[in-house]
Amino acid sequence: MPDHADARLRLFASIHDVSPRFESEVDALYDRLCGLLGSPRMAMLVVPDFEDAAPLTANPAYRAKLRAWADAGVEMFLHGWCHRDDSLRRGFMQKHMTAGAGEFAQLTRETAAQRLSEGQKVVEDAIGRPVAGFVAPAWLYSEGAIAALADAGFALAEDHLKVWSPASGNKVVAKGPVVTWASRSKPRILSSLMVASLARLAPSLLRDARIAVHPGDTTVPALLRSIDATYSQFVRTHRPSRYADLLS
Ligand SMILES: [Zn+2]
């Protein structure tokens, strides 16, 4: 393991869109991150029923897989209910900006509360322990969603720029942009490669570095090379950490 000169620098690795819908991609990312980090010290963002077509409740084998990962130390976050933004038909911009993934971007407090409650139950039944927190699809939250998270007492939530604790008066516990990749189009691939390469130039600027991968990243070799280079660079200076550590 690398010698961490500054123990205050922390790395939070995560895999988004964990669902039976992307079983082989998530398996591949898990193996890859274990190799890069030297351990399963990572978070997984679990979708209870991706696009209403991949229900965890109907898949005991996948639930068992999630539990085994949680037993191995992976932190499990709830990541929406179906991941899809049902207001799509109303908003071109939403679709354009997030590929329709901003499920919690426009929800009322009541609808958000219902999806949080049902999703938490499904994921916690699978993993046999409390979820570590909640991350909205595409990191987009309506005001109602933020209020519902606090009402429900989730320990942690994050968006593009920060991590906060809904259970503690929405106290911000980490700041700094997420480093992540986009695989949907050539311009997005190129811009995400550029951001990652900039982050690698000065890793210590991100004291609590969040680096997130998605199933689609596995389909683009240039993204995988950038992912490998970025985690490899950060583990030299940053200690792979648990989001829960942000609360202590
Ligand atoms: Zn997602």
C-alpha cells in the first residue's frame, strides 16, 4: 500500500447505477476498483427498480450479491427508485442535460418521501443493514426531495459539489466537485477526460476527493484508461475512505 504523506486527504470511490440491469458492467467495475484501491473501500449506489424493468425484489441472486459486497465493506447508498425522470415529456432541457436520469429533480416532498421510504426498505432488506445514505440520480434534487431526505433522517447525501447530512440539519461535511466520466456522446467523453486529467495534475486540491464511475464507462476504452490513471494517481496521496467517516 502507498504511504499516505497526508492522512487528511481522503478518497471516496463510488460505482453508480448498481442494478441487475448492469450486472456484468458493475461486476467489472467492482473488480477494477478493488485492484486500483487495494480493497473494496468504495460505495455502491443501488437502484431498486431501474427504469421499472430490473426489480431487486424479484432477484434474490442479485440481492445476495449486494449483501456479500456489503459484508465485504462496500457502503451501500440508495440511488433513486427507478432512476428515470417522469417529467421528461414536459422538459426538453431536463432530457438534454441528464439523458432523462434526474428522477428526483422535480419531485414533490410527498412523492420523494414515498420513493425514499420504499427504496430504503428494498435495499435494506437486500443488504441486511441500514443504507449509508442517498444519492439522487444525476445528483439532481428538487427542494421537496431535500426536505424529504431530512424528514426521513438519511445520514448522508451528495450532489456535484458537496456532501451533507440530512439527519444533522443538512450540515455540509465535505466540499469539492465530483470527478466522473460521461460515456453518452463524443463531446461529453472528451470533456470528462479533460476534467479527469486536470484533477490528476493537482490531486491535493481535492482534500475529500470523490471519484465516481458508471456502467457505461466500461464500453469506452479511453474512459477506462482515464479511470485507471486517475484512481492510481489519487491513491498515492489520498486514503481510500468511507463516506461514514465524514460524520465522525
Ligand atoms: Zn445514476
